[in-house]
Amino acid sequence: MLVLLPPSEGKAAGGSGAPLDPGSLSLPGLAGARAAVLDELVELCAADETKAREVLGLSEGLRGEVAKNAELRSAPARPAGELYTGVLYDALGLAGLPEAARALAERSLLVFSGLWGAVRTTDRIPSYRCSMGVRLPGLGALGAYWRGPMAEVMPEAAGEGLVLDLRSSAYASAWKPKGEVVGRTATVRVLHSQLVDGVEKRSVVSHFNKATKGRLVRDLLLAGGVPDSPAELVEALRELGYVVEPQQPAKPAKPWSLDVVVTRIH
């Protein structure tokens, strides 16, 4: 099982670890592409704060993020699983997992990133600000830039089992499953169900979508099972108490889409 996650804008502050060692990162086939993005981002942020804020879409109040990017090569690094602190990662709670579930997370989770392409939760990286939606002056739109390098490494990373794709659309643009991988890929949509005048109404949630996905992954890791296909994932989630409505693709070139229906959002 491979679980594809988005990163989070929220990141842990501080730290005193050793700086980034690019050669230690997973998916070494991305090394050249990572170096190119890192070089341009550092140079941009060190040379022109105003332009950097414009390129990165940052307000005046976030100018400190530009200074942080300028020091990426010397800044302390920490495991990506500790660095990301957004809603999904809070619900996932990697630090509180028992040893077996944490080991499964280290093997199964892959976090997509505008700067790094994709990293494992154990990869040590510094805090940064560079979303997949950024368009760097030299390299262009990062979503498009990463497609070539990711196409080279992801088929092997996907292995032979289930690919559970929980990325947001911006990060999904960097790699789309192709060939036989598509048939064992599933995406998840979270729907909030509530009664309005006695009639069920469903709506797509955003903030709580992330929290539900984090809890869903946590529950799968704690259960310890490794579904090999979307159909097995549906059964596993139902056994864990989730209401799941699978939408099997009409064509083999499309992944499965699973609607997870919740009655409470928290």
C-alpha cells in the first residue's frame, strides 16, 4: 500500500538538527530536479524579498518565510513526519502511533511537495515555503515541472499494491497514475450528511475533509492490514466503521473514487 499525501503550509518551528543532506532523501531519481528547484528558490529569496513574496504568493506579514527559504541549505532539518503540522497531520498523529503502526507509516506514506517532489515521513528536510502552485521564473509552474521526474520514479514507488491518493488537486497534477497502476488506485471524497426538514442533504467539506482523511489513514495504520486493491480498501474501511460508497470507474483508465460519508464534522 502506498498512500499519497499533500504537505501542509503549517510546519513545526525551531529545531537544532543537522542541515539538509540531499543525498539522504528517498526517491533518489528526483535528486537533479530537487537541486534545480532548491537552487532557484534559495537564489530568488536571497536576492529580492519583494519579488520572492510575489512569486510565492506571500503577504507582507509572511516576509519571514522568504528569509527562511534563503537559508534552506544551512537550516536545521527534521523528519518530514514531524515537520508538517496541518489539520491532516494533526489527525494522523504519527508521533503517537505504536511501533508497528509507525513502521507501516514509514513504508507506506509519501508526501508530495513543490520543493522536494515527494518525500517519505522519515526524510529529514528543513522548514520551507513553496507550494506546488508556485511558478518560479526559471523553471515555470512546479506542478508541470515535476511531471517528468515523477513519471520516472513513481511506477517503481507504487509497487504492486493499492495506491491511496489523498492529495489535493494542485499536488495531484504533479503525477497521475497510468497503465496498470490506475486500476489499483483509489481517491477519497469526504461528504457531510445531514437531515434538513427530514431530507438528507450532502455537502463536500474542506477543512474537515483533511481531518477525516488523517483519521482514516491513522485507523488503517493501527489496524495493521494492508489492502491490495480498492475493493479490499472499501471492506477494510467498512470494518473500521466508515460509511463508504465506492464509485467503480466505467473505464479501466480511471481510478476508483470512494465517497466517505460522515454525519459529524470535527
